[in-house]
Amino acid sequence: MRIVIQRVKEASCTIDGKVHGQIGPGFLLLVGIADSDTEETARRLADKISHLRIFEDEAGKMNLDIHQIQGSILSISQFTLYADCHKGNRPSFAHAGKPEHARPLYLYFNEYLRSLQIPVEEGVFGADMAIRLWNDGPVTIVLDSDTW
């Protein structure tokens, strides 16, 4: 799995002109899944995300996690995180998970985050989505299970 974490003041997902998911302070997650990813991979990354101390404390240090700020997550499926641009100018997405594997794992990942007592809004897997965010910092972190 590859996940881009953006610390946000707010974020929303619009599909066909209608807001589908919206949050205040927290994380916008762009979630890419490969066929080799498992529920264990999803749990490990969700646990890491739930404990990341990247929100500022009263001293201005990144020292608080999402629970401590009572934040939320907007989770967006993002197969393009597996784009391979090594050959030519048109990306290949051959390493992105097949929808029949990636969709259930994406939904499992979101449910697992909810089980960690984090409110989670979602985009729609495979939909054409417009994502709006107010980046906080900006703070952007990339997690890649292949490097673990």
C-alpha cells in the first residue's frame, strides 16, 4: 500500500457536483493498493496513521496524534499512486491493484480506522472525484508498505 497523508484544516470530496464526504481538521489520505497487499498490511498502516504525532501542541511542536486533536479522516482511493513513469511519457498502472482486490481492501482499511475510534469519510472507489483541501502546514507524509 502507498498512502499519502496530508494534514488538513478541512477537506471534501465532490462527485457529480454533490459533496460526498467532508471533514474538518485531520488527515486527507490518498490510498493506493497493490495486489500483494493484505488485511495485515492495511492494519499496520492504519495503526501507524492513528499514532502519527504530526499535529502541533501548545508549544508549536509536532507532538499530537489525530485522537488528541479529535480529528477526522477523508480517505480517497488513488490507484495512480502506483504509476510507473520509467518508460515513455504515458504512465503505466500495471502495478496498481485490480479493482476486485483493491476495493474490498480499501473498504476494510477504512473500517479498521473507524475501529480505532477515528471518524472516517470516504470517496467512492473508482469514481471521478473532485477533492478540495486546505492543507495545514503544509505537512505531507508518504507511507509505502514496500519499504517496511
